[in-house]
Amino acid sequence: MPMTRNTVYAPWYSDEYKVPGSGNSDVRDYLTLTPQDIKRELEQNVVNQDEACRKIAILMYQHLQGHRFVGMLAGPTGSGKSFIAENLKAAFPDLVYIRDVSNLTCDGWSGVNKVSTLFKGVRYSYDTAGGPYPLMFLDECDKMFSVKMNAGVENVSESVQYELLTVIHGGEIETKTITERGPVFNKIDTSNMSFLFAGAFEKKAKDIAVKESGASIGFGASHARLSTYNRELTMDDVREAGCITELCGRIQKLICLNKIGEEDFVNMLNFTDRGPVNELQNEFGITINISKSKKEEIAHNAYVSGLGIRGIKNTIREYIDELMWEDCHAMILEIA
């Protein structure tokens, strides 16, 4: 059985980086989209995030009309941040670029993931007056904000953020691509680009939960169940999580995603034309049937583990592996 793969997985700094739906698009069509059109695109694989999708749709619409923005998504692991990014990329394949900034380093420092290399492979034309211009989706930003001290007792994280701050403020960035004929240099102007950060801020959410749950031991201890993300994060929380004040000031809108419950995960598994099951069916070229009890079990494990949609897909992949071991030509997977 030949496998069909619509996605080529590669590091973000690779020229081969793609996400589902990448392809050609017509810039003229972008300018006819309404915020409602964009919201419908975002909701293809995301559940229980209507308000977040609405806010992102408005920002994306404004970006297409030439109004750049700097925003941030915050929410639990598995709440849909990555799916929102992938759906943005699928809807605007030549405009949206997804980058993992968890291990970003400054230019001149050791490491391959540097601020300037974020823009490697970005298509930008100075001849395109008025845009639409690229949108940079900077994922795992909370890990970039975390304090990292070097041997000289210097907070490396702050140095990276200050360099990134210059980029976000706007200016020319020189990128270098190594080819068989030698290095190729290009200049990109970030003045008209938009930037959308995304992070879970899990440690900060836990700190908030501990603080707001009251004393946990001794006289007067609170017996309230400790639960994270019971309230939306604020920019003060983001700053306390390590984001420098100057960068916080550049972020115009913080969009918080809802916690996803077991019932939401069951609903995802019930999707027939979208969602994680449909995605894996398309990837492997097989039909996947899951019983009601197994859907509930998979949804429960995804919720308890905190892995969310990733946990669901990992579990189903294990069943796919077993099927291929037993019969690599099978076209139907029954999970009962």
C-alpha cells in the first residue's frame, strides 16, 4: 500500500519546511476575504476557540489590508495554537511563515537558530506596493522568554529578545543561504510584516494556580482543587514569565485560548471531513474507524496527559504502526 503524504516535515530553518495545504495562491483573492471568511478557515480543525479565531481573523484581515500588527496567542498545550498556525498557513501559503523560536540565539553566538535566520526562505518583493506582506508566526515563545544564564552570568534570553525587538520594530534584515555555488545574500524589510507570538506559559499558569488556590498545608489550608488556566493570562503575567518590558509594549493584542475538555476531544474524533482522524487518513491513505468507547478512552488520555490533539494523533499512530506490522497492505484500520 503506497503511503500518501501531503506534508513534508523538516526543521523550520530548512528550505523544505511545509505544512498541510501549502501551495500556490492568488494575492487578488486575499483582498476580497472578509473577517468572517478567514474565521471559517481557522475553525477547520480547531474546536471551542470561537472567540480566539474571531480575534485572529480580524487581525489577519487588517494585515491583508496593509495594517501590520504584533500579537500573541497564549493557552494550554493542545488547545489549538499550532492548528491555528497551520490553518493560517494553509489559507495563506505564500504569506504565513511558522517558526519555532524556543532555541533562538543572537547573531554572532553559537547555534544555528539565530534571529536573522528566521527570515530564511521568506518570499518578499519590494515591488509589491501595499502588500500583502509576510506574517511571521513565532511559536514556543514562552521558552524563548525563560531566563537562561551564560557563564558570564548574563541573561541570554534578554539579549535575544532585544535583537528580536529591533526586527519587530522594522528595518532591513540580511539573510544568507548556502548553495552549491556559494552563499546567496538577500535583504528583507520587516517594516510591513506582522508578527504573531504563541506560547503555553505553563509554568506561569501553574504559579498563578498555586497562588490563587491559597495555602495547601497547615491550618486554614485551602481544599480547592488546583487547576491551571482558570483565568486568562495578562500581559503582566507574560512580562513576569520573562518577556522584556519593551517587547511587551510592542504586543498590541494578547489572545487567550480556552482550555479543551474531554468532550471537546471526543468531538474532534467525531469529525469526518476534518480533524486529527481525517488528517491521518489522508496522510497514510487508509480508512480509520474508531468505536465510541475507544474515542472516549483516547479523549480521556489526551485530556489527562495534557498532550491534547498531539496526544490523540500519537495514540492513533500507534494503532497504525501495529496495523502495518500485521498487514502492510491493509486499507482499513478498526480501533474497537
